[in-house]
Amino acid sequence: MARLIRHDATGPKEVPPQTKSVWICMCGLSQNLPFCDGSHKLARANEEPGKCYVYDASRKNVVEVQEDH
């Protein structure tokens, strides 16, 4: 079953281990889940506040834009 999952984050979450930080995707658009690949940068630049963006299964293309409720 397909699901529309709301992501409000516009950047990754840092998980700081003892030697090197790990960045976890919080926007849902990474092609390397659960790790951040920088995809949020395009979303942040192209998405308008107050809108809900629906992406295709590849998480690369917007297929629908709705008013945020």
C-alpha cells in the first residue's frame, strides 16, 4: 500500500558518534536512505512554504502540489 508521509524537516539529523558524525535523512528524499545524500538542498530551494509536495516512488520528481492543511 502506498502512503503519503509528511516530512517537515528541511535538512538531515546528525548522530554524533565518538569519532565521526553520521547524518540521517529527515526529509525523506535521499536516494541512500536512511543516510542523507544532500537531496534536501534541492527541495529547500524549490519548495514553497505552505505547500505539500508529493513525490513519485523514486523520490526525485514532484507529481502533485497541494495546499498544506
